[in-house]
Amino acid sequence: MKGTTMGTNDKIANKAEELKGTAKENLGDLTNDEELRAEGRADRMEGGVKQAGEKVKDAGKKIKDAFTD
């Protein structure tokens, strides 16, 4: 059960990072601040990559569970 909680916490943190990046990117667009826009884009992409990693871990766990049942 501990692994599930950690995975959920990681997923929430990754989504929050993605949303923070989107907010920075939008603020950069509004203020015409290319540096803030780029920083937001990087944060958003990093959050998305981490979420993809979580999905791969989930898929691997499902495959492992299917063979151990």
C-alpha cells in the first residue's frame, strides 16, 4: 500500500509542476516575457515527462501482477 501512496503523491506533484509551467507560460505570453515563457514551457514539459514515467511504472506493475497472480 505504501508504494501506491507514493505513486499517487508523485503523480499529484508532477501534475502540479505541469500546471505551474502552464501558468508561467501564459503569464509570459501576457507580459511578453520570453524568459518566463521558456521557463514555463520547460516546467510543463518536465512535469509531462515525469507523468509519462509514472504511466510506464504503472504499466510495468500491471504486467508483473498479471504474471504473479
